[in-house]
Amino acid sequence: MSAIIFDQRRMRESAKPPVRGKTSPYGFFVKMCYEEHKKKYPNENVQVTEISKKCSEKWKTMSDDEKRRFFELAQKDAERYQAEVAAYGGEDALRKRKRVKKDPNAPKRAL
């Protein structure tokens, strides 16, 4: 095994896991809706698309007071996200590196 591969593996293993993104209020609502459905019908296999359609219809008809609970959960999750980003090393550490553009005048690889 070459030294380069060994160093890359060590770097990959020692690197911190990336920060999980923040969840929207609607995301919390869909998660709750899905869990409620699983409790009501534990043995029934329903497609996620059907549950999503029903949840979206319910979300559209909910008042702002009913949605407030999910907005508060999303606010707490956003605070968690900011704390994890700060601990991880800031926003710059989360950004993906830009790909280096190839030189169009570079010689082609031999076949």
C-alpha cells in the first residue's frame, strides 16, 4: 500500500462528520404526520407519496396558530445547526471545494 493512499485513509477516518442540515417547519410537520400514520396503521404498508400528498393538503389548510409549533421547532433546530457549524469550523469548512477547470489547450490523453 502506498503512503499516499494510507494518508488519505487516515485523513478520511479522522475527519469530523459533516453537520446535518437544518429542518424546515414543513419537514417537522411531515415527520410528525408520518409517525402518526405509522401508529394508527402499524401493519399497513403505504407509499410515502400517498402520505406526503395527505400531509401537504393538511398543511395548506392549517392556520398560522396551528403551524406555530412547527416554526418553533424549526427555530430551535436552526440554533442547533448554527452551534454545530461553529463547532465544526464555520461556514467555510462546510463549503465544497470548487473543481479546478481543465485547460482546453492541454494535450489529450493517449489511448
